[in-house]
Amino acid sequence: MKTANPSSGFRSSGRHPAFLLLGLFAASVLASCDLLNSFLGSNLGTPTAPAAFEATAGDGSVMLAWSEVSGVDIYTVYYKAGSAVSKTAYDKSKSASGTTTTIDTLTNGEQYAFLVVSVKGNLMSPASLVKFCTPTTASVKALEMAYVANFTDNTVSAFTIDPATGILVSAGVFATGTGPTGIAIAPAGKYAYACSSTDSKINAYTISSGTGGLTSLGSAIAAGGSPSFIAINAAGTCLYTANSNNTVSAFKIGTDGKLTTVVGSPFITGLIGDNVVGFAIDPTGAHLYLASNNWAKPAGTSQLASIAVDATTGALSTTEAIEGVSDLWGFCLNPAGNYAYFPESNGPGLSGLPLADGVFQTGSPAFTASNPGYERNIVVDPSGQFLYAMNTAGSTSKNVFVLALDAATGTFVQGSDFTKILSDTNTVMGAFDPAGSFFYSLSTIDKSLAAYAFASSDGSLTDLGNSVSTGAGAAFVTTCTLP
């Protein structure tokens, strides 16, 4: 019988060859655990890596976006200057609760490498694909932006606006409070504020000048009374919310964008209506205007109010109310701030009154136009030549009507009346870009924001064939120019 060769390596180790093969296999598995976790995925509980990872250059910044990974707690971005980055070799990291984030304070002209992982508890996914991006001033110009408050999704959708073509491009989706109803942008374009009615909060954000992305300024501040509307004065020093309990909350805006509650806020308006349907601030910042509808009582119990504001402290003082208006559905001012418009669903249709020093001139003739069908929102173009009404005729059909105005006086052009210019668009609200060249139609039903070219000669709107997706419950849209 043959015996093993004493000089054999296997014999001298004292181990059977099968054990060594098993050891080599185990080492190979350990060396590739990321691949194993990615392969087994949910069987091990390890989240999958984010896909569709994209990087967009800005001025000293890069905006990152990726697809959602279901069931994860947070995402972490790792980045490094140069041509390589990994989860263990990086310069800095940043956590994000949503699927977008902006990396600021980068050096223009220098390439950066980025990757993102998803995190669930103490488990981290494999790395995404690495993306490279170089921030640069050459590609940066003053951005025009549109922001949409999505009531159901509790988010704000951001879109860049091409100032030459009016085309919208998604710039990310950002978490906000519960039940957002409005957004206001500080005049300098550095800060954004979203009010939410369900949790009665205001969330403040810095705006990336390169991408338009939003970064939270910290904990939300209490607004009080379920805010329905939000407005900022032209100086960018005071912010106000109109609340559903007939109060107005007032805040001072600091140089860092953070809010401080004004002493005495929230202020009682004294109105009798149970629902705020319109809110505006005049160009001087000296007066706020409220439209309130008491839907629980007979027609004729709606009110319009002018509220004086202390320009230094931001506090509210006297309220002057007008009664007898019929079932108000909205409110807006012309750009000059010397004329007010308000739709009355059970009255003459759309009515208008001149303003002098913030006071409704009820002794002047009230101009009216026919009722095209429950105008819930109205808006005037930046030139003051045309007023647009979004109605709710029918259960699903939403139409847009236009009415000619005298830009100097704000009155309706004699002999003019509403003309339907958009049919069956499901429009619930409209907004113009800052330059007044394009109109954007917001649809809650379609969860979309659609672009139209505006003709200043006759107020007509031409479909640009550009419609972008918003979140669920899209309720409010505003536009701005960034610095």
C-alpha cells in the first residue's frame, strides 16, 4: 500500500486539501461582499444602490439627483476632488433625506467625483456608479425658476425656466412640511419659504444660485392657525401668512434668511369668514389684503379687508373691512398695486375696485365682468394688460379665460369681457415667468406644469408642448429670478 510522500506540502501542513480549498473560497467571498450583498439584496436586508445618478454643474456647486430606493432611511453622498472616489476614500460626505441634494462651496474649474449610497438602519448599500462634474462660472447665468407646492406629497418641486424659450426642466424635489399650500421667494432670490396648513409650520430654505435647489435652514417655525397663503414684502424684510382661523402671522426675515416671530403675532383680523380665499401685499409693503368667504352662512357674508402694516416692526395694526361681497373665490392686485380684483361666484362675476393709500375706494364705480364659471384663481400679467381667470366649470374640465385691462388705471377695458383661450386644461392656477414672456398652467388632476408663450398684443397663449410632472396635490406655483 502506498503512503503519502513526507515531503508533500499538504502532508507537512497537517490539513486535508479540501479544507484549504474551502478557506480560499471563503476569502474570495469576503473580498467581494459588496457584490454578494448586491446579488442577494433583500434576502440579507441590505438596500440596493441608487440608480439613475446624475450630476449637474453650477457656480461653485453641483446638483445631484438619483432614483428612489424603497424602504431606506436616508442617502449619503461621498465626493472628492479628482478622478476617483469610494466609500472609504473621499474628501467629504453629505446626507440627504430625498433624492436630490446640492453640494456647495466647490472650486470652479476643478473636477469632482461623486457617488451615492442608500442607508437602512446600520446597513449601507453598495456604491452607485461614480459621476464626474466640474463646477464653472462659464455655464452660470441668472436662473429663472418655478416652484410648485405639492399638498399631498408634502414636497416642493423645482424647475428651471429657459428665459429664451420658456421651457421647463426639473431641478429636483424637496421635502417640506405637512400639507404645503404656498411658497414665497425673498426678492433677492436667496431664500424660499413654504407654508404648510396641516402642521401649521413654515419651512425656510437657502436657494442654490447655480441650480435652484433648496437646502433647509433648520427646524420649521410655527405659523399658527393653519396657514393658507404666504407673502413677502418688496424689501424682503417681512413675511406674512394668512391663516384659516382669521389671523395673520408676521415674521421678520434676518440677513441669514431665518425667521423671527413679530411680537403680537398671530394678529386677529376680526373677519367673520371661515375660509381665506385670497391674500396679497401691496408693492410698498404698507398694507396687506385679505379675501374671506363664510361658506357656512348665506351669500353676502364674504369680506374684503385692508390691514395696515408697520414697516419697521412688521406688526399689523388697523383692519378696514368691506362687507356685502358675494361668495368670494379669490383675490389679486394689479402690478402697480392701485387696483384690486375679486371673483364673486354668486354675484356679478369678476369685480374690481380702485385702491388709494391701501383703502378700497367703495365710492368709485365698481367694474364687473361676466362670470365664466367659478373663478377660483386669478392672475394679472406683469405688464398689467391682461387678467386671467382659472375656472372650475364641470367636474373635470378646467378652462382659462382672459380679460383686457387698462394698464395705467387697472380698470377693465370698456366693452371687453372674458374670452376663453384655453379649454379642458385642468388648470387650477397660473403664473407668469418674471420677465412676463411665458405663462405656466398648474394642474392638480394631471400633476403637471405646462408652458405657454404669452402674446402681449392680445393676451393669447400658445402651447409650447412642454409639460413637466409635479407631485400629487399640486396646489400652488410661483416663479422667480435667482441672483
